[in-house]
Amino acid sequence: MIIQLTLTLIANILYQSQQMKQLTPEEKRVIVDKGTEAPFSGKYYKNTANGTYLCRRCGNPLYVSSDKFDAGCGWPSFDSEIPGAVTRIRDADGSRTEIVCSKCNGHLGHVFLGEGFTKKNTRHCVNSVSLEFVPEKQEVAIFAGGCFWGVEHLLQQQKGIISVVSGYIGGKLENPSYEDVCEGNSGYAEAVEVKYDASLIDYETLAKLFFEIHDPTQTDRQGPDVGEQYRSEIFYANEKQKEISLKLIKVLKSKGYDVATKITKATKFWPAEAYHQDYYKKKGGQPYCHRYTKRF
């Protein structure tokens, strides 16, 4: 057992070392030796493009551009990190809090609280040389899986998601209302339009998750909600999305699931009324008819 554990540890160390990127002397000075770049000198200090900031050393996604702000301090500032990506430790000076990459422990900078720059009252002060910026590669997916509140809520929590909008698709009536859709004969399905960063999450991962946060074996219903508007359906934007969706259904059927999910070419998506957007963020709690069930 001890020999096996030792071999596993060595294998993990070798794997991690292979994943580390070659560093310049300046990057090593900051990332490995915990130095600091000169203020106002970093290439990402004034960067305002949409995208994701990765760890320069190991490529771990750390921050998204929507959390970046200008604190006037001379270094890139963020008021939030990607959950679990950054670790806080007491700095060697005994007063400040150092932040490091949770994956490789590479030095990023320091975090400061209570300064009032943003509503989150947090400032991650990060060295540009500790980062690598990947421009946003935005793509769109549309899923219908019962009440859009629950589908929206569970998809919003995934890394790489830019936005999730609840709405209606599949019918012919112009500018449908919730009341129109609830009548049950409009042809519309309650659905969500997902904008995601394809450099962080791919369509197949999203589609797998869709099949795991609702019951794809139910026809024209989801839990206690009954009606055609609550059907399970994927509205594909291109042939690649169609191909992936059909492949996943084939996998589920091979596992014994009697999949009822329809695969349909996307038509016009109509956003739902404002009170339907971010429902569980506003209300709190968890979806009443959606939960995660591993199927792949």
C-alpha cells in the first residue's frame, strides 16, 4: 500500500511538472519567488477586453473580465475570483493576505478588504505577469427542460457561463407572453438561452449537464408541471450542436433511458418578462422540480 501511494504521488508530481509552462526570469521572480512587478507597468492593468484571466504558470482559470475594475493602484484589480480558483494565505510580513493559484500555488499578489471600491468591498491586487488573458469566445445554446426558473438557476452556476436568459421558443405567435404560453397550445416551450465562453466550457459539457439537471424521459411535463410548454427539447444553432445532442441521446438510450427529448433547429427566441429572470437569485431557495442526477 505504501509503495503504491508513493508511486501515485510521484506520478502526480511528474504530471503537474509537465503541465507547468516555461517562465521568463521576471515571471519566475514574481510567481515562484513571490516578487512584485512595478506599478503601472503590467500589460493587463488597463485591459478592458472581455475574457478570462488564467494562471500564467499552470493555465488554471482565475478571474473573469466582468469582475475587473480600475482601483488606480497600478495593478490589475478584481473584486471576485472564479470559485475555488484562488487560495488566501497569511503573508510572510504577518499583516497582509497573499493570494496564490489554488492549483499550482503560484504567487498572484494580495487581497484587501473594506476599501469600498465596489459593492463586494474586495480587491484582488494581481501582478500582470502572473496572468495570461484569453479573449472571450462567445457561443449560444438553447435548452428547454421544464420550468425555466430551475434550468436557468442550475446552469448559471457553471464556470464559463456568460449569461442565462429565460424565455420562449418553438411557437409562431409574435412576442408571446407568459399567459399565451401557459394556455398550452401556443407551440412554445419554456426555455433558456445560454451564452457561454467556449474557451472555458464546450457545448457537449453543457448538453450533458442539461440532461442531468432535468428528467429527459418525461413527455410534455417536468415534475408537477404538465403541458407542452414544459417539454424536453434542444434547439440547435448548427449541425455540430445537433450532432452532439443526438450522440448524447444515443448514449443515454444505451444506458436504458427512454429519452423523450426532441432535437429541433432553433427559431426566434423571445426573452420572458423581467420578473422571470434570475428568479431563484431574487427569491432564494432551490428549484422545486430540478436537481442534478448523474447520467453520464
